[in-house]
Amino acid sequence: MRFNFDKAACQNTRRALRKEWLLTNGLGDYASSSILCCNTRKYHGLLVVNTPFGRHVLLSNLEESVVGGGKEFFLSARKHPGTLYPHGHEYLESFLLDQWPKSVYCVGEVRLSREILLVQGKSRLVLRYAVEGSADIPPLMLRIRPLLAFRNFHALTCANPALREETAAVEGGFGITPYAALPPLYIQAQTVGRVSKGHPGVAFTPAPAWCRNVEYFKEQERGFPYSEDLFMPGVLEIPLPPLPRGGGVYVVAGTEPCDENLDKLWQAESRARIKAHKNGGGIVGHLEQTGRQFCISTASGQSSVLAGYHWFDAWGRDTLISLPGLAFLGGREEFGLKVLADVGKHVHNGLVPNMFSDSGDHAYNSVDAALWYAYCVQTVIDTVPNGAAWVREHAWPALKAIVEGYRKGPGMGIYVDEEGLLHAGDERTQLTWMDAQADGRPVTPRHGCPVEVNALWYNTLALADRLAVLFKEQKPAGDRLLANMRKTFVRRFWVRERGGYLGDVWRDGLLDRSIRPNQIFAVSLPNAILPEDYQAQVVECVRNRLLTPFGLRTLSPDDPAYRGRYHGTPAARDAAYHQGTVWPWLLGQYTDALLRVAWDVDGAVQNLLDTLTPLFSVHLAEAGLAGISEVFDGSPSYEPDGCINQAWSVGECLRLLKRVSAVAPEIFSAWETKVAYQMAHPASGDTAGVCRIVMTTSKPAAK
């Protein structure tokens, strides 16, 4: 997909500053900013490096200007108290995001473009500048003042005497090591093509100074500290060859000096991205490519899934929910098998880590992560050639350890009760995916027997029985136990009122009757714990009360505890996180449940796709361009929030689309063509400017 913002869209700073781009390199490093290249978050930066002790913003931004005819024109912008400075965004003519971002500036008769690439497999950023203009324009020079942060991406920094200001000369630039504990940074430049006769070459002049009070308004909105100081080590001056003479300027920033030909490096990296992009078309192909951003190799060489950009790390639950879509349906089987095998090695007392750590100090505070491991095993069997053989060798021991561990009771109030259902936690713990806390207490108390945890537990036992038969071993559960669990489940959770639905948590003989999306798992999982006679009513309840164009609400709007807006301070957002806020990742399980009960499959698919059209035709150009956000407001207009690109949002939406395209290919193809048209022809009359999205369809559109 190509996202093209015109001049009017770029000049509307209120909107433009809320649209963000992201580049990744497979190591956990990233580059990210707004389409104005004005950072609006502390997490933004041109080079954010994944180190063994966390991700760190090394190069925050560049102050860029073009010098010619005795004048200096600034192209960059950053937020200071009450203003954007300098006002370089006023020269911005367009912003294009294809496989990498490209900005075009117009100063008088001179047009200058800047493109940004992050080199795959290396902590290295490359920028390419090119000038267009008439042959009689005066000699031009690009002037760059790097803005360094050198801090953990969760933190902010201020001017301090501990920073080492000294720079070392390298070919075409300089190197600096501000703090001994962090990697060094090297910034170099190369000019390709002929420059004006007598023009000096690339030159770096040390001029250490602090750029103070740089603000990030997204942090201010979220109730966090939002102002910091950035260090300027000096000025890099580079002659700009005009396009009629051919060539351009390359600037590279990385943790090692670069002695490569930057023009050849750029060509190789850009060709690789274009080739990868051509391997898939349409929304499905786009989401397959977007999924690549979450699949990384850590500093220790471990395959891992980052839960979301910008601030999440590797989480067990998120990894296992994301993996079917990102890996096994997203063309990354080998990666997925590596991750799944490694997760299986970390089973402890039946539990899978909720959060992984490079130090090995994993957090085992989730009741459902291990049960999602079983779900991933089912996906391997169904999608990977010789999947059952792989499972027997690499996953079956872990799966048996999970069943045994839960039966013995791993602690934290997790145990199997006298009727076979799974209990978890107490009033002080929050072990399910609805895990927000405020003042040390759960916002959504779910200790007891949560509905989806028991659906997952049943699914795990049924899978273990199936594999035991296949591998000629004794069944861990048995048919009688599973049948009794289904009867007990209905007796405890079924609510006859309001058309019939499943309550949320059985606790101390009482049922929490809140209408939440967790009930959908009792229908959607491969081995459904809810008998068929009740399934359609659950799907109907979820569709009528929880389904939105962007995902499922976490609580029915008619509940007194419903919160329709996710905004404000951390405490305010935590209070709404699972109290009505919409989550896209739930759409994957909703689709599975819908297709299980639908008597008119084509009609169900058509209605689902029509409902979800804004998620793909509108949202991909909002928030994090090309990605799917973590959450949305529960009430219209469903504003996106949280992480701008979330692994399980992308993975489950990809799995959803793969599923419906398989069962109703003609309906899906027609819908995808319609969405492609809407993206390329946004509603007219928007005086704030538009973003046109060009999408190649997976099949040629009908003439």
C-alpha cells in the first residue's frame, strides 16, 4: 500500500501530527515519527536501538536546513512550549509512505526530497536527499544538526554534565559515545554526483550545545512527563548536487562506522523491500508484510514477537495469540516454530511466562498464556506440513506438562475445582488478559472461574486427549470428564435473560452477569465447551451489544460500569481499558464463532466485511500508518489509541481475512476491490486535505 498525503493534509498540523510512520529492521530497532517528522512521543526517534538492557533512543531527530543564495531555509520542526520551531513543515509539499517514508519540500523554485530507510539486520539508518530545480539555481548546501537523546525509550533526559561531548572524526562525519554504558553513534555523509565547482566537500564542525524544552504532546495527553533536552554535538555540512547534474546526498547513522558505498547500499535495501512487497497483494498481502515488524531476533539471538509499537516487549499471551496469524498464516512458519519451541522450554509448574526477559527472570503471572500455547499447537497441526510430527517432538512434552501443572496447582490461586473447572487468583491478583490495575487493585476483578479461561482449559484437555490417541498414550482427561465439564459450564455460566448469553466469572457460588466478549471463546475455539444448542445465542448477544466497526467492546454500553472513552491520565485510561474500550484482536475469535453458527455463510461473511470496512478503508491511514492500533474508544467515533501497531491486532485481523477469503472467495474479492477504490478515492470536500491509499488487489478488479 502507498499512503500519499497532499500539501493540504501536511499543512493541517492538528491532524498531521497524529499520523505516525514506523520502520523496523528485524532486530527490535525502529525509526518512527509523525508525517511532519516532528516527534510527538518520547518513543519517537530516527534510530531507536534494541540493546540487551532495553530499547534506547540514540538519534532523536535532525535539525535540517538548506543554505543557498546567502539564506538558510529550515526543513525540520519540533515542539517547544507554545510553538513549533523551526517552521520547516511550512515548506512540506507532500508525504508518501510506501515501503519507506518520503517527504518533498518546496523552497522557491527548489524541490528537495528526503527518504528514510532502516537497514535490515543492522542498527543503521540511511537518509537520501535529492534536489530538483532549474539549472540556474545557486549552489546549495545541506546543513544538519543531529539531536541526540541517548536514553531508555520509556524515559526522558535533561541537560547534564555527565554526557561526554567529545566527537571523533570519521570518513564523512563523526562518532560520539555520550555514555559508556550505551553504544556509540556514528553519523556520516556521502555526496553522489557532481557538485558546483569550488564547493567544499562534506565537513563536520563540533559545536556542542543543548536544545532545551523539546515537548511531546502525546505524552502530555497521556498524563506523563513530556519535556526533555536533546544534545547537539555539532553541524554537518554537505554540498547538494542538483538533479539535472545527477546524484544526491546520503546520510547514515549507526552504532558502527560505515565504509560502504551508500548509493549501492540504498539500492540493495530498497530493491529488497520492493521485491518483498510484490510477493503479496491486497489487504491480506499488506497485513502479511506489516506482521514482519513484530517478528524479531533479540540481542541474544532468540526469535521473539514484540507485542506492540512503540512500548511493549515480548509477552507470552500476546505472542501465542498473535503467532497463528503472524507466522503460520503469514508465511513465516520457520519463525513461528522456533518461537513455539522456545516457549515450550520455559514451561514452569504448567505456566508459560506472561512476560519474557533476556535475563531469564521471566514473569509467570498469567493463567491463560499456557492455554494459548495449546491453541498454537492446534494451528501447527492444521497448517504446517507434517505438523503432527513436529508437535510430537517439540511441543507434546510441554503440553503434557501444562495439563499436569494446572492439575497440581501452580499457585496464585490457580487450581482445578471439584467439578473440573479452572479457578484463578484472588481479589488482589489479575491473571487474565483483562489485567488493568489502579491503586494496586484490579479494575476488572475476574478472580474465580473466568468464562474464557475455562473455554481454553477445556480446549486444551480435548486437544491433549486427541494427541494422546494419535501418539498411542493414555488420555489425560477422558470423554466422561469432558462431558461433565460441559454440563457444569452451562449450569454455572448460562444466563437465560436478554436472549441468552454467558456470564463472565463464576465466583463463590455467584455469577458475574456482565456482558463481555470473553464468552465468545466458548463458541470459537476448535474444541468448544459450550453445547451447540446455546452457541448461536452467544454470537447474537456479542453481535448486538459488543461488535463495532473496529473490534469488540469489552463491556456492553448499557452496563453502569461502561466507559466509552479511553483517554486522560494513566489511571483514567486504566479504568476504561477493559470497561468498554474496543479491541480489534477479538475479531478473529468472533469470526470463528460466527462461521461456526451461521446457516448462511455467504450472508454472514458479507455482513461481517461490510461492518468492518472502516477498520481497513479508514483506520490504516490513521494513527500508525499501515498498522492496526491496540484499542479504540467504545463509543462513536471510535478514536484509536494505545499502541499504534499491535501484534495481536494485526495477527488476528490477518487470520480473520484469510478465513473469510477461504470460505467465501468471491464475496471477499469483491469487497477487497471496493475497499481499494474507497482508499484511492477518499470522500471529497475535505478542506483539511486527504490521504490517498493505493492498494494492489490480490486479484484483478473486474472490468
